[in-house]
Amino acid sequence: MSHTTAPAAFYTGERTVSTSEAALTAPAPGEVAIDVAYTGICGTDLHIFHGDMDSRVTLPAVIGHEMSGRIAEVGPDVEDWAPGDAVTVMPLRWCGTCPACSAGHSHICHRLDFVGIDSPGSLRRRWTVPTGLLVRLPQDLPLDRAALVEPTAVAVHDVRRAQVAPGERVLVVGGGPVGLLIASVAAGAGGDVLLAELDPQRRAFADTLGLHTVDAATDVPAYVEEWTGGAGADVAFEVSGAAGGVAAAVDALAVRGRLVLVAIHGQPRPVNLHRFFWRELTLIGARLYDRSDFEAAVHLVAQEKVPAAQLISTVVPLSDAAAGFAALESGGSGQMKILVDCQAS
């Protein structure tokens, strides 16, 4: 296989994604080759597509980090994995020696390699990776749904960071795929969840999932005050990435409430620190996930405890991966999770 090629989608800069052949090499010791089934396109991938992360990617770049597939070939001395095994990849490599790693927080390593951004990713037909990145999937789990394990792991990590307890009132600001997954995971942890979202189509979609929603254009803190009998929300997840979302989340919190920052804010935001002082609020950062989060996410997807199947709105073939980026960019609220079928041409 060392002299063969297979299709891959390359980001080449200037809002351009094109499919061409990529060289293949046989897996080395400690590696496996995966026949990638599906790769999801997320907001981070769209930031790359827009050129916002050109300082991190090496052009031409094969990106993509939300994936599923089956092992096609194992390298020498690989014993725990076999061809045909269903897998996903936890796309993090860490140094093991920095202060974060030494403290047991390797997922936020000072020199973290986020696979699919800092190094080549999964938008390809066949992908060779170290076995240390593999997470086993149930053999009967549909691989399109399995491609949502990675964003579900984000939601699991965020809810764990928040320490959501049964009966707590939980506000989620932002009803995109990650916001919906957080709402689902928080509800599964026993939280009483309210989702605030501006877009009526997204609210309608959330309603079909059985979630309690409110128009984010209204006075969300006033709505939460009424909803909670004047107490406020115990936890608020800020997933909108908007200044208004931050303000609404802070103002909706109860005494000693927790604000969990999920969205990536590309610029500084004004925050009402007096509110933090007055109500003894806590701000919690939540970034990425660890292996236990990933394994919990596999279980949630496999047991249909999160709406993975319902979130898939569009599937495009690898040969037309550019259409997936265009759909996410221009599809608006009608698009939730876009998958690239990496075996389709």
C-alpha cells in the first residue's frame, strides 16, 4: 500500500476546498489505517475555511476531527485492534511534560496538537493514526451517528465541568448542534433545562426534541426569574458566542450560580463583574474533553440518549466536500450537522 493513493479533501486557503489524491503509507508499529466512513464539519472547520486559523494549519491541509470508520489494516505489533473494528478518534496529542500534563490535565496541554487543525485530519478515504487516539465503537452503531461522538464528548465535558445535579435549573444560551447536545446531556443528568435561541427554526427543531425553549430576543433573565420563582438559574451555558448571550447568561444566574463558557469568543467581551460580586457567581471554562468524556459520549450516542440521528441534516460525498462547507456557511438555521461521506465519490 506504500505506493498507492486515495482521495482526500484539502483546504488550500482563500475559502477553497478541493478533492485530490493523497499518498498512503502502510501503518507503522503502533498505528492503524482506518477506512473513514464519515467526517462532520463543525464551526471550527468553518473558521479554518474562512482563513481565520491559517497560522495553525499547514497548507494544503486535510482537516476534520469529527469522524467514524472501521480499521482497514493494523501495523506491526498491534494486538488490541483488528481489521473491521468500528472506531472513532479522540483527536488530541499532548506532550506529557508541560505543567498542564503534569497536573493531570493533558487535554489542555500547553503544546497540544489538535489533530485535524494542527496536524492532518480525517477528511479523507483512508487515514493512518496511532492506536493511542482510537476509541472503540459498538460494532452495530450506525457510523453516521457515530460521527457525532466528538461533539457529544464536548457536551459531556461541559456538563461535568458544571457539576449539574438533579433538579437544578439549567439555562443553555445558543441552540446550534453543541447547544442542543449540552441541553440533552444536562437533561440526562437530571437538570431542568431551558434553551434560549434567537432563530425560530432552531427553536422549532429543539421543540421536536422535547426541549423547553424561549426566544433569546426576549428578556431572558426576566423569563428565567419567572420560570424559577425568582431564584434564577443554577447553571448557565454560554454557547452563542455573542455579547448578548454572555450578558443574558450572567443576569439569569441565581445566587452562587455557575456560568460555563463553551463558545469561543474571538474578542474580549464586557462582563458585569458587579453581578459576580453581588451574587457570588462562578465562571467555569470548558475546553475539549478527556478519554472518559469520549467513552461516555459513545454510550450516549449508542443508547440514543442524545439526538445524534436527528441532528444530521446534510450528507455530501467526499468528492464534493466543498459543498458541505458551502451548506454550513449559507444554509443558516436549516442546517445542523453536515457530514462528509468519505467512502462516496
